[in-house]
Amino acid sequence: MFIETEQVDLRAKLTAFVNEWTAHGNSLKAKAEILFDYFVVFMVDESSAGVSGCGIDKSVNFMKSQSKELRIDFFNRFNVVYLHGEKYEIANKDDFNKLLDDGVLNENTTVFNNLVQTKNELLNNWKLPVHKTWLASFLTQNK
């Protein structure tokens, strides 16, 4: 979870990055946002110029530098952010599995599906119940 001072600093760096972001020499019409205090989301309007491998590499390298600076592992795919009551929390997949096993969380617990790639998917398939994500396999393991 980003604290407010981290968010202010990171937002400024994200804005500077997307304002200079290019792919194959073409400027990208892009923005980046911090969502739910946990996620950095990059969005590119590909109607004018598409993001390509080199453009994606630039964003990954930028986030790796921020990872080192902030001491946050942005690339750990096994961290799960979930809604617990009214608050978003984070756990590694083993701890998340234990929370399911202990009945603290269940198949309807809201998690983030970080496999989304389009704005439509972000709006409609990002926040899902556990049973509709790759984490559903933990449900069958716990029975």
C-alpha cells in the first residue's frame, strides 16, 4: 500500500514518464494512475500510436527503477489484493490460501484480476470474486 507521500512523488514521476513515453519514435497518448492505493495502471490510447514491445520495455524498466527506489516489489505476481470488510488488504498467495482455508475469506471475496489488458477488461473484469479468477484453484485445494 502506498502512503500519501509516496503517492504524491510517484504520481509526479508517472506523469513525467508518460509525457515522454514513446514507441518506435512515436509519442504515446498515455496516462498512468495509482488505483486503490496498491496499483499502478498504465493506459495507452492506441488510436494514434500503438504501444509495442519497446514501449512496454520502457514502462517495465521505469517501474523497476521505482521498485528499487520505493523498496516495493511491483512484479510479484503472487501477491493478492483483496477486499476484507471495507478495506483492501494484501497477502502473498500462501497466506491468502490460509485465509481461505481458515474461513476468513471465501469464494465470494473480491480480488483483483491483474491479467486484464484493456480498458473494458479493467472496468468489467478487474474486481472479481475469487471463484472467477485463477485463485479458484485454492478453493478446491481447501475442500
